[in-house]
Amino acid sequence: MFPAPIAAKSPAVRAAYAGAVLVLLAVWLLPLAGVALTAMRSMDDINRGAFWDIPVEAQLVTNVRAVMSGSPIGTFVVNSFLITVPAVGATVLVASMAGFALAKHAFPGNRALLMVFVAGNLVPAQVLMIPVRDLMIAFGLYDTRFALILFHTAFQTGFATLFMRNFIRELPDSVFDAARVEGASELTIFWRIALPLVRPAMAAIAVLIFTFVWNDYFWSLVLVQSDAIRPLTAGLQSLRGMYQASWNLICAAALLAALPPVAMFFVLQKHLVAGLTTVERPEH
């Protein structure tokens, strides 16, 4: 079986594995530690160049208060929620419906349609920048929240559909056949039977899509121009002055921006693990 369980290996291999995990974890957490330390510093401390020293005086609360009172970060946070939540909801709903159709209905072009969904995720975002921007301008959606909601829903649906299709394929066909015998419509079967059975997958994909959309920076710059619409990730640049950047305030705001995805992960952690560890049966 691949991969082989690490517990079955020799003590030397297990020790090397544990050491490698710790090294990789330290490397991964190093930038986060730098951001946290900078968020606790004063500008005088930063100007001294002591980037990795313990802050002379911890000013995290002071920096957070300065960010909340001296910048439109509250508007940015609200915009991020108004963009992310509808995009996640629409993506999960559309992907669930498409995944159900691709998993449980054999029709001509089923596999080709699935390949189209997958192929959309292979297109670099930079290639789509100008066409998507021109399309939003043509439809009068440029510099609106709906532009970001529409794009993220369309762009994330491909991956989410593949994910949901693979999960729904594991559901026994006999359950759906029994419902059809009882006269249930396909919409009723989807809404009353399929959706309740795929809640772990829906929670898992919701966490992933929430993180992708919330942390988006590129499309927030391409499709949004005004601060009244700008989400939090793109709004962090407003904390930079013309001649000097207040890195302690920027890092404090970055920590605030990281809280919602982290909180959502821990709230839905059980469903996320269940949704990502489902064993897929082989194709026939």
C-alpha cells in the first residue's frame, strides 16, 4: 500500500521523518513569526533594524487600535465578507449540482464536460486579466462587488465541481434508484438526499474556497478601483504612506486579515478532514 504507514518503519526512519517535519514546519512558520514580531513593534524599534529581536515594548494592542481608528479597515473587512460569503455559497451550490449531474447521470459528453471544468483551472490567472477586465467593463460591472463575486464563482467552480463529483460518486446508486421508484424528481433527490449526504464535502470545499477568495489580491486590484469596494487584502496597501511604510501597522492589519479563514478552519475542521480523506473508488 502506498504510502506505507510511518509507524511500520524502523526507529531511524521515524526519527528522520519527525526531524524533517519539524524543519519544514519551522521554515513554514518563519514568515508568520516575522509578521507577528513586526506587529508588536513600534516604529522606533523597526527603524533600528532589529527585525528578529524581541520587541523592546510589545505594542500589538496599540498598533491594532491605530489600524482600526486611523484607516478604513472596517470598510475593507465588510467588503471582504460581502464578496467572499456570496462567492462561497454560489460556488458550493453550483458545484454540488454540477457534481451530482456528472457523478450520477450518464449522458453523452459527460467526461468531456468534466475535462472542461478541470481545464479551466489550468489557465494562468494573468492570461485572463485583460479579457475579464474588458468583459466587466462591457457589462457595467467594473469596480463593483458583484464583479469579484461573479469572477470568483466562475473561476472556483471548476475545482469545486471536480471535488464534489468525486465525493458524490461514492454514494450508493441504490439510494437514488429507490427515491426514483417512489416518484421523487431529480431536484428533490438532489436537495433531500444528495446534499445531506455530502455535507462533509460541502464543508471542506467551503473552507478551501473561502480561503482562496478571502486571500485574493490579484483580482482585487484588477477589477476594483475605489476604496469603498476594495476588500481587505488589497486595502492593506492603503496603510503605506508616500514616503514611509508603517510596517508595524501593516503587519497588525495582516494578522487581523488572517483571523477569519483561521477561525473558519477550526470551526469546520472535523468536516474538512472528513471531506478530504474520503477514499475514491476506481473508475469502471
